[in-house]
Amino acid sequence: MFPNITQNAVPFTPDNTINQDRQVHWEAELSKEAQQRKATAAATKTLTPTETEELARQVYDDLAPLAFNEGVDLSPRKNDLILRLIGELSGLGQLLELIASPDVEDIAVNMGHIYVYKTKEGWVYAGPATSNIGSGLRVLIDRAGQRAPTPEHPIADAMLQVMVPVRMGM
């Protein structure tokens, strides 16, 4: 008779902490690579919004297979990662994700915090604003021909239109 070796078997459980660490690492690599490529491209010219979007997509397309080879599949979050890269490269950061959300009607940035007006909920606290969000907003306000906030006039009420990249089959 053979001994039953399954009685003392230890079930295999993947270590989610390691997987999360790898995911975070590759998301940071995407960001770092995008910033480096933007710096190189911006040395010779100012990038248009279309060029910024293409740069973000190219960085994702170049690094996603490398991450996959190391056991990290970025594809389930592809749209979110590309949108985040575009936000980082444009200076709008987290605002871009809010702008892309279909239930957000209005966004207010006040005293370092972001509030959104949602269709069914009214005004909702969205979280703290990143430190560079003001720079991105000032550029947008200035390009729209509206008065940006200054130390003398710290309040700006601007209606901005931002094209959010949405492609089928991203």
C-alpha cells in the first residue's frame, strides 16, 4: 500500500503582495519612461495634445510586453494607464480622469482639494489635488483666453473645454 501524500500537502496560494509590487513597479516605469520621452521631444518643440496622446500610447505599447515577460499583465488596465500617462504628461493629472467620467458635470479645485458635481449625487469631495495641478490649469485657462488666478486675483472662474482621448478598442 502506498502512503497518501495529499494529506499533508500545502495548497499553493499566489503571493498577491509580490504581484501588486510588480504592478506598481511597472506603472512607475511607464510614468518614468513617458516623462523621459516627453523631455526629449520637448527639447526641440512643444508637443501638441495629439502628440502627447501618441507618446503615451507608444510608451504603453513598448513597455507592456516587457512587463508581461516578467509576469505582469497591464492589459486589463490599459485604458486607465494610458489616460493616467496623458494626464501626467499634460500637467492635468487626476483631473483628466474626472473629466473623462460621464457622470461628472463640474469640477472645482479649491484650497488644494478637488470637488466634483455628479449628476445624481451633487457636490462630492474627490480628494486632495496634486501639487502641479495648478500649473496645468493655468495653462488651459490662459490658452482659453480667460483670466488665470494670480496672487492679486486668486479666484478664477473659467469654462474650459478639454478634448479627452477616447478610442474604440484602446
